[in-house]
Amino acid sequence: MTEIQVNKVGKVGVLPTDKALGFGKIFTDHMFVMDYTSGKGWHSPRIIPYGGLEAQPAMIVFHYGQAIFEGMKAFKTADNRVNIFRPYEYLNRFNRSAKHLCIPEMDVEQIHDALIQLLTLEKDWVPNQPGTSLYIRPFVVADEPHLGVKVADSYRLFIILSPVAAYYATGFNPVSIKVEDKYVRATKGGLGEAKTPANYAMSLAAQQEAYAEGFGQVLWLDAVERKYIEEVGTMNILFKINGEIITPALNGSILGGITRKTVLELCRSWGLKVTERQISIEEVFEAHAKGQLEEVFGSGTAAVISPVGELSWKGQKIVINNNQTGEFAQKLFDYITGVQSNKIADQFNWMEEVK
Ligand SMILES: *Cc1c(COP(=O)(O)O)cnc(C)c1O
């Protein structure tokens, strides 16, 4: 592996207090960058001061959106060590997304090493208050200046770091969700299973309409029949019906979340019945009518678990668990965040220490 060049600025920024952290507003002093050039492959890995970029207005990413990203987290332990949550899961997904966007494959070991080196340098930026973390954002953009539509011949990979506050500053609040029946997120054969900006660009209008109507999030249905549940804006979705955990199967249009995977592994290890299958919105409303819909919750890296208090579909609204956080959602949240913060033994080997 080529050695990573390091250009240190020293400590410039200051880690704010937990309250001022927010999400994704503050960045650490350094970032990792690497280039790709056709015929040469990925080259020039380097750690440089975080800051402005040299960019050409004609860069392909600005015009045609050829880009991918990831979102993962590192945590500080009480004795000042830094642990990353399931890094290889995220980095392998990064490569799977690359394939969908015709972005050249990356060497996962190399990016992993770069991440460790960057985190070692930025260790002081990992906040230590309960619920806080260092959010890690790897991404790749097509940086070739070219206005014709084509697969780019050059790319830039970045890893930037952002200390983030506890997601639930005021406690675990169930969200009110609009089941979207006008817009669609993705369809089989599209980009739904890749982590790429296009999936977010298309979600903005639906999200704005839902906010204006007083909802917190949008739940997407399948694009063909507008019947089967897919996922929430930035989260996967799970249902607890009659004691069974049910979640939509990864069908080609849903993003395979690492938190979803973690939740399913955990539920199976606890002996619960776990089913990944097609589930329609009608089935969920019927389960509610029969008194069998016990809990609904989202899963994603940012929030970990997000309880759903209400679901509205074509003007009909159901209230789940009296709009209170369910016992099971709470148990999952406590377990996963407990392992992440090193308060619960890591028996599944989810955490990797930055050494
Ligand atoms: C990232 C993401 C998720 C959640 O995935 P995690 O790996 O659990 O963070 C769910 N849906 C979409 C569209 C996403 O981009």
C-alpha cells in the first residue's frame, strides 16, 4: 500500500460543548483525500487540513450526480479510547454503492487504514458526553471536468469527520409519519440500494410537503403498486406485530442499513421471530385494527432507533402504542448504544478500537 502523506495543521478548531454540537455542522481539523485517474487507479492518499477544495465548474458530479457516500460513527469510551462501530460493514457497502454508480472499486483495507490514521490524528475531536459521537462521512465524487454525459475518468475520495450531539437531546420522541402516496423514492433496477445523493435529491419535495402538513418523516411505498412498505427517509423500518419482528426484505430498491442488520441479528440472538418479507401498508393498518400492531420503529446510524408514534395514509391515521416509545424499541436502543459507548460487553464484535 502506498504510504499516506500527512500535512498537519495542528489543532485549529475547538470541540464545542455537547449542546452546541448539533448534527453535521462542525468539522475536525483534517480530512483524508485520495484521487483516481483512469489508467493509474486510486493514488495519492493524503491527510490534509480540512477546508476549501479546488474544483472545476464543469466537474461531472455537479451536473450529473455521479457520487456516493457513507455515514458511520466512532465513540469515546470512559477511559478515553476511541471505538468505531462495524467499520467493515460500512466500507463494503461503500464499494457496493460504487458499483451502482460506475465508480471504480476501492481497496477496503486501504480506506480502513486511512480512516484509522485520520481518527488517530483527530482523537481529541471525539466527544465524550453520553449519546455523542464522531460522525464519519466518506464520499466519492466524479471530478473530471466534462459536460458530455459519461462515466468519469477521474474521481476524488474524501473522508471528513464531524462531532455530533446526542440525537435525542430531549429524550426519545416518537415521530409522526406520512405514508407517501404521490411521490416514489426508488424502484427495482434503480439506485435505491445505493447510498447516493440522487436518492436524497428526489426525496426533498415529498419531505417538504410532509413537513408543511405537520409530519416529521415520510414512509415510502413501492413505486409500482404503491402498496408495499419500503423505508423511511434516512432509515429502514421495522414492525412488531403479535410478538414478531417484521421488516421489508431487501428487494433491490431498499437501502440495506447496517443498523437494520444489527437489529435483526440482535432480535434473532434474543430468540424472537424475525421475518424479512413484503409487507403492505394495508396489512399494517389491519394489524392495528386487530390490536396486534405493538410497535413501529426506524433504524439508522444517526438516530440508531427512532420510534414511530403515528402513521397517516390517505388521510387515515393510526396511533401506535399511545404515541409512546415502545418497550422493545427502548430495549434495542439501550443495548446498541450501550455497546457503542462501551457500557455493555461487545459480544458480537461490533466495535473496533482505534489503536
Ligand atoms: C443510510 C441509509 C439508511 C440507514 O442505513 P444505516 O446503515 O443503518 O445507517 C436507510 N435508508 C437510506 C436511504 C439511507 O441512505
